[in-house]
Amino acid sequence: MNRNIAVDGPAGAGKSTVAKQVAKKLGLVYVDTGAMYRAMGIYFLRLGLSSEDEAGITKACSSAEVSIAYENGAQQVYLNGENVTGSLREEAVGNMASCSSVYPAVRRKMTELQQALAAKTAVIMDGRDIGTVVLPDAALKIYLTASVEERARRRYVELQEKGQSCPYEEIKKDIRERDQRDMNRETAPLRQAEDAVLVDATELSIDQVVERIFLLYQERMK
Ligand code: DC
């Protein structure tokens, strides 16, 4: 049996924070697949493409090379050889990633890259379609979610801590829109895999979620 863990769920549920800590505890490599879609988003934005231009985006896929590396244990994302990690979290990049990830050409490219990574080493990978499409044979699948209000609240606090302010209602609206797109696209929509364990983090701390996944994994690996 492989040792991989798949973590899927909507934006802002805490997937990456949790997955990073679980990776450390279990000696797995953490792979943030949203960061890869975001790197593709940067490329499309730089080309001045509209998120509605499927033909342009599909064509651009062939000249975009996304790769990842680890520096001091932290994932670094490279776009055509340039480290773009510092720009990945910008709102415009997140929106372009969410919009362009509906296109099959983008998904095909990212899925191949993610599967190649998991073939090399044991991973905990987070995203939207990891348990359903990318790693259907993962040893453990988690569907991590939380209420829209709680996810918006966490994002609001995170932005405030960075000295960037954005009205709470606007963040909530953005999260709702992203959920709609991620869950309703035709190719690889966000949904809970049949064999995934649902973890609702609305009233759980990060530590509690990490502990729950840790125990589930130990149980699976017996
Ligand atoms: O997890 P994130 O917010 O960094 O992801 C950005 C966007 O990328 C998200 O709105 C949808 C897309 N994405 C995806 O379609 N499939 C994945 N496995 C990961 C992310």
C-alpha cells in the first residue's frame, strides 16, 4: 500500500496549514497543488489573457513549465525557471487560478505533474481533486471543510496580520464565488471522494485537526 495522504476541501478550510504540520509529524513531503495552479495563473496574467479565453489559455499551457523544489523544507514554485513563490498569494492570482483551472488542458498538465511527484516520494497533497482524480489510491483521504463564515473570518484575520485590510463581506463573497466555481466545473470538480473522511473544522483548532488526521493515518497504516 502507498503511504500518500490526499487532502481536499474548499478555499480557506485550513488545508495547507494542517497538511504542512501533518507532513512534519509523519515524515511526508507536503505538496500544495493550489500553488501550481496559481503559478499557471501568473503566467496567464502576464500574457494578458482573459480568464474566459479558453483557446488562448489552452495554447499557453504548452509554453509554461511549472516545477517545485524544497528549500529548508518549504515548497518553492518555479515558473519557466523563475521562483514565483512570493507572488502566489495575490488575490488576482488566486482568482485567475480558480477561473483557469476549469479548463481541461490546465488540469491535464497539473495532474501529470502532481502524479509524477507522488510516484517519486510519499506525499501529503492538498487541493480540490486529489482524492478523486490525482491520487485515487491514496492510503488516507481527508475532506476538510468549515463554514463560509468561519473561512472568511480566518482569511480576514490573516490579511489584517499582514497589514492588508479587506472588508469581511467582500472576502465572504469571494469565497462563495470560488466555492461555486470549484464545485461546479465540468472537469474534476471539488467533491468529497466516496472513501474520504469528512473533517469539519468550523469548531476545531488546527492542532485538533492535525491530531485527528495523525490518528486516522496510524490506524490505516497498522
Ligand atoms: O488552494 P488554492 O486556493 O491555492 O487554489 C487556487 C485555485 O486553484 C482554486 O480556486 C482552484 C484551483 N485548484 C484546483 O482546481 N485543483 C487543485 N487540486 C488545487 C487548486
